Amino acid sequence: MSTLQNVANFNIRKLRKEKKLSREDMAHHLDISLEAYRKIENGTTNLSLDRLEQICEVLETDIFRMLTPRTET
């Protein structure tokens, strides 16, 4: 994982699973389609700062934690 985008994508998926939220739940909370949310997690779309802030609110975390590299556990 070399870019902040990759770090954010990994952390979004990890935190979503820790919170026991489905991709559908996230899409609903963000008021976007499931496909649009999948693209965020898969890194096939650029993540805006505004959208990252919205995701942080849903996952009850801050942007600094979201952009901090973590290990897979």
C-alpha cells in the first residue's frame, strides 16, 4: 500500500467490518448507490475529501485514523 488513497480504502473496509456494517448500509448512510460505494472500497474511483469526511462520520472515526496505515489482522 503506497498511496493515501489505498490506505483510506483499506481502512474504510476494515472499520466498516469492525462496525458490522454491510456495503449496503454504508451506501444508504452516504446516500449513494451500492455500486458507487463498491467503487470507493475497491479503489476504482477517486475519493474526495468531502466523501471521506462523510465516511468518517458514519464509521465514527476521524480522518487522521482513516489515513494511518494499518496491518491486516
